[in-house]
Amino acid sequence: RLSKRLEMIAEQVPAGSRLADIGSDHALLPSYLAERGTIVRAVAGEVNPGPFEAAGKQVRSSGLDHIIDVRRGDGLEVIAPGEVDVITIAGMGGALIASILEAGQAKLDGVSRLVLQPNVGESLVRAWLLEHGWTLIGERIVEEDDKIYEILTAVAPEPGDTAYTRVYEPLLFSEETTADRDVLLKMGPYLTREASPVWVKKWRSELEKLEKICAALSQSDLEASKQKEREFRREMNRIEEVL
Ligand code: SAM
């Protein structure tokens, strides 16, 4: 059985896809999708020797080596241009996911969908997608073992596409929220609209963390600390306005 998190990622992969799962660890996601017949081919990429070995074992022992090719390498260097339609990158920080996409841009030609699950730093992933013309088409949020995960699905840039206008702007100019671009990149345009209990819980707990930091900063007489506290307070106000 897959974790709820991986299951939700799997749901975002369309039937008939050729998949690359980057940072595949034990290749659980491609194995699950191959067993169900969802994907026709997969590359499981791993940069580290331990997980690379584990992925190979998993794929061989489940007899899926005719579908899944386990390859060792950094980020998208394990795939050839045009080899896959969908790329999943899950379970790492947003900064790393964005840097893998940035370094691998030449491999994204022909890729129609990205399914990304940053553990932290979601805003860096949304900002990368926006800057490179990828349209965010959906966001999911899930709580499992006291952790909250976000899953971002994006489709490839199209000529003349204005992802920003369609996805972000309607919220920026709506009467319901006073969100600005940066706070929406953090909190997620779809998740903000949906305002699910898990998402509210996530941001309430972020606010609590920021409150603790501010309380600690307020003990100090240093101008730099006061400055930092003012910044955090402004940030908290912006989050509260959206919640
Ligand atoms: N994707 C799986 C999941 O979501 O359950 C595994 C997540 S695991 C926490 C992150 C994996 O990414 C590790 O196995 C690590 O070796 C791999 N990794 C980290 N940086 C990578 C990179 N630049 N290229 C390929 N794999 C990488």
C-alpha cells in the first residue's frame, strides 16, 4: 500500500503516460503506477547510491523491469529529451525541486505535465513555474502522520498562455481577499480559494511559529531584531488577511 501522500501524487498522473520519477528512492510511485497499468514506461531517477540500489531491487523483485528503468544521476540528467510526458518530483525541498527544473530545462521539451510535492518552500516551486510559463492547474493538500504536504500539478507552457492572468490575478483583484502575489505564491492560489481545514490548520500553525519568533525577537534591544520583528509582523498580517 502506498502512503496517502504518494497515492494523491499518483492520481495526478494520467493513464498512458511515460513517466520520470526523479528522486524515486524505493521506486514506490512508478511501481504502483506500473502495477495498475497507468503508465506505459517509467524512468526512476536517483542520485544517491543507497536509494538507487533500493529502487533497482524493488523493480526487479516486482517483475516490473520491462516497464521501469532505474537510472542513476542528478535530476533530469537521467532522461533524454522527448523521452517522457510526465515528471514527478516528490519529497524534497522546494529549493531543490526548483533547481532540478532549472538545470534540466532542455529536458522539459515535450513534457506535458509536472507533478511536484515540495516538503517545504512551496512558494519557490510556484514562482519557478510562473516564471517559466508553466500553468498551475491544481493543488492538493494532505495531512499524514502529523505532517502536511502540498501537491502541485502544472501543464506545459503554451504559446500566448498567460498563466498568471488566469490563475493568480482573479484572486488578487477579488473583493474577498487582499492577497498579494507573494502571499499567494506561499499559500497557493487554488488552496486559498478552497480554504480546506488542513490548509487553515497549516497556516494557523505557521502563524503560531512566527508569533514565537516575534516574542523572542522582542526581548532584544538590537535594532536589527526590531527590524526583523516588524518584517515578521507584516508577514503575519498578510497571512491573516488571506485566512
Ligand atoms: N520521491 C519519493 C517520495 O516522495 O516518497 C522519495 C523522497 S526521498 C525523501 C528524496 C529522494 O530524492 C532521496 O532518495 C534522494 O536520494 C533523492 N534526491 C535528492 N536530490 C536528488 C537529485 N538532485 N536528483 C535525483 N535524486 C535526488
